[in-house]
Amino acid sequence: MRRLPLIVLALVLAAAGAGGRPVLLVLGDSLSAGYGLAPGQGWVDLLGRRLAERGYPHRVVNASVSGETSGGGLERLPALLARHRPAVVVVELGGNDGLRGLGLERTRANLAAVVRRARAAGARVLLVGMRLPPNYGPLYTRRFAALYREIARDEGVPLVPFLLEGVALAPGMMQADGIHPTAAAQPRLLDNVWPHLEPLLR
């Protein structure tokens, strides 16, 4: 019976994660997974380094998957929340929904559910906005961009207006596919996210 307190202590320490450091979870798609980049070049990797350099204790967990949709992220979220118990969740999803022409109401519902579940688990949430190329038609592209603003407003969470601001149309900043940013663009992506993320770390 005397071993029971030690077992309980071990379970508590395990649940606290590495050294009890708060976890910053990035739930995204290929833009956050570092598609087409060498290991360590993506903006999420750069984020981990910036946090360390500026004295933040957070440990970054990159749960981004290339090709992920808002629905896929929603399905994966409960296990990620249970495993990592994040203090902050960055939601960078929806781009693949738009590229596939999926229904906007379904995308909106999925993203709103991700935000709500993460907040219900005690995390602060940052929503990252995306836009579509003009060839998807003006109505669809306008409504797609607007859904991020609407979710952020309705759920009361901060928003990065457009992850690829200053990158999408800049020479040398996009890979040959025209969808994924180059290694040279990654610091700009981090700078687009940082002003909206930093207040959540305090």
C-alpha cells in the first residue's frame, strides 16, 4: 500500500509533460507541416526557437498533417487534447477544404467545433485565416475568407487574418506548385502569426 502514493506521483508527473512545461499545440495542414521543406525549416520549427530565445517556457507540439481538412482536424483533436493538455492551440485549417470546393457551412461548423473543444479543454486558441486563389470565383473566395473572421468574432478568439500575407504573391516566396511557401518565406509566416500569438503566452 505504501507504493500507491509513488504511483500516483508518477502519473501526475507524466500527465504534466516534459518538465511540466506548457504545451503549444499547432493543429494545421501542409502549410504548418513544412511541406517541401527540409526538417527544421518550417515556421512552426522557427516558432519553437523564438519561444526559447525569448524566454517562454512553452514546448511546441506540431500536430499538422499535409492534406488535412477541417473535418480531419476535428476528428484528431480529442486525442491530441487528452495526450498533450495544451495551454495554447493554434488552428491552421480549412485551406484544403477550400481547394477541394467543400461546402463552406461544413467548414465553418468544423472550425467552430475545433475552437470550442480546445477552449473547453482549458486552452487559449488562435485561429489562422486563409484565402483562396481567384480562379475559385469571387463569391466563393469572398465567403471563404469571411468565414474565419466570422468564427473569430462569434467564438471570441484572436485571428491571424491571412497566414500568407506578403508571401503568396511575392517573387521567390512560393514553391513551384504555387500553393506552398519556400524556406525563405517561413520567417515571414512566423512574423504574421507572432503578434496575435504572443499575448496568449502571457
